Amino acid sequence: MPGSMIVYAQEGHATTPLENEDMRIAHFGTFDVENYGDLLFPLVLERRLSDVCDDFVHVSPVGSAPVWQDCVPAIGFEEFLREAPEVDGLVIGGGQILRASPTPLGIYNRGGVAPFVAYPSLWLGAAYIAARDDLPLCWNAPGVPAPFDPAAARFVRWTGSVTEHASVRDLESRRLLERAGVEVQMRVVPDTAVEISRLWKEEDISSAYEEAFAHRGRDVPERTLAFHVNARLAGEDVSVVAVHIDNISRKLGATPVLLAIGPAHGDVETQRKIAAQLNTDPLLVDGPRSLREVAACIARSELYVGSSLHGMITACSFGRRCILISAREDPKYGGFLDHLGLASWQARSWTGAEQKIEDLIDAPADAWERTLGRLDPSLDEHWESLRQALLSGAKDGPRSAGKRDAIELFKRISAEQTQYIGGDHLEDTEVFGGFVAGSLRDTHARLRQAQQDVAKLTRWMETLEDKVSTLAGSLRWKVGDALVSLPRKAMLKPKDPGITHQMDRIFRRFSAWREADTIRRSEKKERTDGSGLS
């Protein structure tokens, strides 16, 4: 590469000399949605890789101008494929983006196959380009929100086969990938956004904190507490949540700051509803202007209480006490807290959070103040391995036979999917879209048909249960049953289980299945609606 020179890694990173290849890296993730956690990853990546890379291209499903003031612009995946900008390596993640289910986000649903290819464009799309152009591919600790169906498992196995450096952010993500058949060695490292406190100087954070109040016509109070409410994860109605926030704020003599950390998840409306019911004069940050503003409100508050994983991560990075609230089990929360030994600071409701406040205040401060220092060794090792994988993949080196074979396999399978997109001579965008959508859309169509069949059978069972109940309660049935029982009673024979008794057993089992299935589908919907981001 032109302009090569020897530089040293930044302070706090590896200290071995590195050759600066003037590299250009393509970074894949959901950087085009208004969600604090996802928007942090490009800044962290650029800071960590600036010693070996002088240019970054951030790629997202749709692409956009910078979402907030200090965010990066993102190019859409289709545009990236079409324009084919020259890059030297590709990085996937972080965030919950290793998934293949249709996206619930309106920004990614443009009709047709768009909902099916939005997330696969980030991981499978990056792998396709890496194999096609024989470029190094690295995973920057993304997460896996749910198991892969057979079609998606095939794709993620292929992605793993062309990956030089694979890391995920929690053990459950690795387990789900191993269940899908991914054979590449996968490291488990903390969510890399935990380094957020190193993105800005102390005076910049202080200034952003003061400006958050000034911009909204408020004086900076003596003490603040940072809160984030997610209506789906609160465990209670927002009116009850408001009471708990008031109680916590009064107990600590502080002003609550309500943060709409994930506008893409409906956080703006939720924080406004909470603010309208509070009696403690909150600062409502319902339209964050920058990542630094959100980070500053958490960094300068006494503590953070909320349902945002990256709110919790920010608090830990700045050494602030915190409680994470989630009404349902989600491995991404426990996965991060386990890295730090802070699993006890998770609550299932705001009632539970309020009950933990006194213990939180009394807990030794170093559990939080030394968070980043405890994670530094694993983070440094992760970034050094990722950096070396990128540097080892110079484009003027010999073409990899493994990747050459992989891309030929990819294209052969793509050709089988042309009936979904038409034509014999396909451009890259069509190859990728047809390959992904053909199998994934078929799989989801079969699943939808199965769901419709189950729904139909459920309605039939409910109708049958209703009719049997009506019949068993009728006078005609009771008289007939009594007459049929007379000979058995006359011969002193024990009573056989009647048809109604057997039907009752079947209906009880049906009711138990229906109740369990309702809970299962509700939990799956929550994961689908809320796990696509960060």
C-alpha cells in the first residue's frame, strides 16, 4: 500500500509497532437508525483502528446522513455493492445484528424482500464481499438474539467459513452460532461500546451536560439521576413506573433526567408519558442532539436506572452506579453484566429496582469505578487480534483458495434462486438479494403456513370444547348417561371413565398447551421487536 510507515498503537492498546497500510475499512452495522447504542460503534471502532486505517466506510441496510450531531454518515448496502468502493478489509458489528428474521423497523421495510435481507446484508453481505474480493473479514463482538432456522443456519455457517477473526459479546451468542453449525473459533469479549468514556475529554462531557440543561431552559441542579424507561421491559404500567422514579428521586434528593435513548424503539413517547406524571420536575431529553449529550447525562448523574443495555454500559464505563431493568430474561443483559460480576444489579421491575436503591448506594464504589480497567486486558487482546487479521489481508497478496471456492459455491446457489428475481445475467445486488431472499422467504412462508394451520386447528379445538361442554351440561345427555350406567351399577362393576372424562383430560392438555404457546409467542415477539438493535 502506498504511504506505508511505522506507527505505534494508541495509549492503552497493544504497544508493538504496527505497519500503517493506509487502509480503508468497511464497517457493517445498523448505523442508520436512531438508537444510541448502535450509533456508538463507529466512533469506538475509528478510535481503536486509527493507527492502521486512515479511512472508514460505514455500511448499513439503508444508509443515512449522520443521525445525530456527532454520528457518522452511513452508506446503504445496495449502494455499497453497486458503487464497489475500494476497501482493504471488512468488520461486522457490534449490536444484535447476527439474525435473519424479518425486521420490524419501518426504515428497513420497503416492501418486497427488503425486511428479509436487512440484517443478512450486514453479516452475509459483508462475507460475500470478503469472499468475492479476497478480503479479510472480522466480527467486532456482535450479538445473536435468537436461534437460526435451517436456511439461515446454512448462511451463517458459510459466513463463518470466510471469517478471519470471529468474536461475539456473550456466551449465549456463541452457543446459538455453534448450534447453527458455525465452526470458526469464536472469542467472547465485552461489548466494545464500554470504551465510550474514552471518546471525549472530561471538559467535553461537562460542557455537554451543562448544555443539555441550558438548551431546554433549565439551570443545572445540584444532583441528578439518569433514567430510561422501555414500556415493554418495565414490568409495570408507566403510571406505576412514574411513582417509583419519584420515590427514588426524593429519597436521594436529586432531579430525574429522562433519556430517550432509543427513539427507534418508541422511547420518545414513553419518556414523555412518564415526564407528564412525575412530581419531581424532571429534565426530559426526548430528542437527543448527540451521543455526547446522552453520555454526559449519565456520566454526570449519581446513578443510572433503566432498561437500555447501552445506558448501563455507559454508566459502567464512567464508573457510575447502575441498575438494569428487564421484565424478561435476555442473554444480552446478563452477558454483559457477567463480564463484570454485576449480575445482582439486574431487576425484573421498577418495584424491584426501587427496593435495590439503598443497597446500591451502600455498595463499594470501586465495583463500578474500576469497570473499564478490569475489561482492558480482554478488550486490548480483541482489538490486537482484529487489527492483525486486517493487516494480514493485503489485497496484493496471493488469492485464497478457500475464499475462491467459497464464492463459487455462493454463486452456484445464487443461480438456483433466479426464479425469485428473474433474469439470467445478474448483478451483484441481484445475486445477493436473490440468494438470501429466495431461501429465507421460502422458509418464512412455510413457517407462516404452519402457524396458520395451527391457528385453524386451535379454532376447531375451541369450537369442539365449547360444543362438548354444552352437550355434557344438557338434560338429554345427563338422562342418557344415567340410563347407560344402570346395567353396570346393577352388576356392581366399577365406573369406567366416561367419554366426557376423557375429553376433559384432552381439553385440559389443550388449554395448558395454548397457555404455554401464548407465553412463548409473546416472548418471541418481544425479542423480535426489541432485539434487532444494539
